[in-house]
Amino acid sequence: MNPRVAKELHPLLLPWCVAAVCAGSIALGPRRGGEFASFLMGLAAFGFFGSTVLLAASSLGAEFQERTLPLLLSQPFNRSRLWNEKLLAVSSAMVTLALVYWLCHQFAPLLGFRWLLETEIGSQQPRLPIEAILLAGTFLLATICSAGFWSLLARSTIGGMVLSLASQFLSVGGVVFVLQRIYGSELPFEDSTVTKGIVIVGLIYSAVFLWLGWRKFAHLELRDVSFGEGTFPATSSTGKRWWSDWLRCRPTGSMRNLVRKELRLQKPLFMVAAIFSACWLFTLALLFLQPARQELYVIIFNALTGFYVPLMAVLAGCMSLSEEKMLGLMAWHLTLPVSA
């Protein structure tokens, strides 16, 4: 395999494997069953779409995380070639994931999983509704096109994931709100009009953020070496901000400096919390504007909470130590005259 292609595919391997397993589980899983079966199918869907967002954000986010972006930009290649290689790698991964789902769905009877898909002998093979396919395809396309821009803006994989999801959520919420103001609050989310509106806006969203991502990558200039999820870009003394200066170490107060250092490493958690708070407030505003749709917005609140709580639990447990290892501070930290 071409070393450049292998280099682009390597950071996508783990999220691709997770997404492929989840796609196979969705294709082979039960279409009918009790609450536990529905929970498993929802968990598989959550894992699939979450992994695809991670996959798209890892293409550029991994460059920041591994501090290889300066080396990449110093290569004797046009930036358009570098951008196209990354876009091609992510697009190929997404297409193969769709192929995995289709193959599992088509060959389920040969694999002996027909008893999971049917409750009655001789019934037709279940098919996904065309609306669900269009919405899923629009989500994947929008993720491919926008993850690069958001990863460059946030300078991290986690930031790219969260900003990409939040922007798509707010876009879909705005489309549904506008259509319900035009056609009435009784318009269900499953209506074909809503699907068409989301698809059209999704295509426009994809084109705009694909152009913005390429523009930002083409004009990217690295003027500091502050890479990592919990680091701040280097700024001059005239450009200090209160929130970053407050977390900078002082000449005195060793224990307070340790606390500042730990809070600074947890910066992604505060960023994620702020973005999800904005999504919650947006949903709450829609609830006040459309009280008749209370049941839908309660489901959205539950979905946001179900995604936010496990994400924060995982990040809070591993972010601090992983950042120190990535920045090369672990050994230095252990030499401090402080009890482990």
C-alpha cells in the first residue's frame, strides 16, 4: 500500500472497526422485540454514528494530537493534494461502512440470522424506510464535509466531534422549527416535507463547510507549538484573556499551580459542557415556543443527556493523564516534591 495512503488510514482504523461492528449489529439485530432489544439497537446506532463522527474528526485532529501537523505542512506537496488525500480517506471509510451494513443486511439469511429479523415464518425481509436512509446519508455527508473545519477551529479531535454534532443538531432544529411555523405545529418529524427540508439544508451545509474547511486549511499558519486538547495557543502579552491568564502558573503557590494545571488539562470538558448547555437551551426555547410538541422535546432532552453523561464520564477519567503523556510531562510530573 502507498505509505501516504496508509498514513491517512491509520488513525481511522479503530473508529472504523467500532462503526463496522455497530453497523453489522444494526443490520443483523432484531426489528421486533422487547425493551431490551430496543435498547441494544439504540446502543448500536449510538455507537455507529458516534464512531463515524470520531472517524471524520480524527483525520485532522490526530495531526494536532500527535503534533505532526507542522511536519505535514512542510512536505513538498500542494495543500490541495494533502486536503484531497484526507478527504478521500474519510470518504472511503464511510463508503465501506455503508457497504458493510448492506452486505450484512443482504446476507443475513445465509448467516443464519433470519430468526432475529422476523417473528413470523415466511414474512418479508424488513427494509429501512427511505426517509431514514436519506437522513442517515445526509448526516454522514455533512459529517465528512464539516469535521475538517471544526477540527481545525478547535485544534483537537474532541472539539471537532462536539462542534460538528452541535452544529448539525442546531441546523436540524432550525429547519424543523421553520417548517412547523410554515405548515403548522402539527407537522410530524416523520413527514416527507421535513425530510426534504433537512436533506436540502444538509446539502447546503455540507457544501459551505467543505469550502470553509478547505479555505481554513489552505491559509493555515502555525505560529505556536501548543498542541493538545488542554493547551492554549501562545499569545502575546497584549492579547491575554482573563480565562487563559487565570490558569497560568504563578511564581509562588505550588499547590495552587498544580490545581491550575489540572483545570487547564480539563479544558475540553468545559468546552463540551458549554456546547451541550447551548443545545439544551435551544431545545428549551423551542419547548416554550411550541408547548404542543412537549413529547418530542423531552425525547431530545433525553438523547442529549444520554450522550453527554457517558462522554463526560469517560473524558473526566482519562483526559488528565493522557494529556500529560501526550505532552511528555508525565515523567517530569512524577519528579515533583509532592506525594503521588
